[in-house]
Amino acid sequence: MTVDEKWDFLSRLDDELLMGGVILSEWTSFIVRDVDTAFCNGANLACILAAQAAIESHLRYEYGAPPIRNAGAYHLIEHSQMDASLKADLHRLRAFRNQWVHLNDPHDDHQLLLRPELVESELEEMARHAIVRAATAFRPERSRCLSLALKPPLSCSVPASL
């Protein structure tokens, strides 16, 4: 996707999922601006990490009464009132993000050196998934309204070396 196509994708996603408005904390809004900028400029890993941060910020804002407020992403997702399917998607995103943030063996970079385009392609796919899941987490009641054109595949997995 070109930069313009990515901005158009975000606009269509907002129109479809955030129609009627959504209340986000200022922290979440601030992070989402970085998510959008990272996504549109090809900083896919940054987009994924920031999307996870935006989701966590929003879940704390919506469902974060003590003691959940200080909980990690897993407990925030589990204690939210989202349906099981969206929770499962958010857990997949969380697991993907964790594998990048907590690399098992940073010395094992053979696949990355050999085929960087595969890693980048997977990151781009997951960045798109992260954008959609973040928007869906902001308005979970509209998740069933998401058109097939905006639904990214859920086939992303981190290479074994990560």
C-alpha cells in the first residue's frame, strides 16, 4: 500500500468503526496519532507496539477500576466486557508484540538476514491487523459491522528465531 492508500484505509476504518464518535482518553488519543503516523510511514513494528499501548491505555480508561488498573495487558483484556472473539484477537496481538519486545535470542538473526522482506511483509500485515483491532477495541459493539475489505487476515506469526 502507498502512503495515500494507508491514510485512505485509516479514514475508511474510522468511518466504519468509529461512526457516531467514541470517547477516548487524551493519552489514548495521543498514542493513536503515533500509531497512524507509524502505519502510514511504514514503521510497522512501531505501529504494532504503539497500537498495543493504545489498546492498553483504552482498556485501563474503560475498565480500569482498582486492582485492574495496574494489571498487565492479559488481565486488562480478560476483565474487559468485549466478546470472546475480540479478546482472542487482542491476545494474539499481545503475544505477537511480546515476541518482538522480549526476543528469545537476538543472536539468532539468520532468517532476518536471509529474507528480510518476509519479516517486513509479516510486520506490515500485523500492523494493519493491530490498527483494525485497536479501532475495534475502542468500539467493540461495532466489530460485527467491519466490512471484509477492512478485515486483515489473522495469519501472522513471528519467525521461530524471534
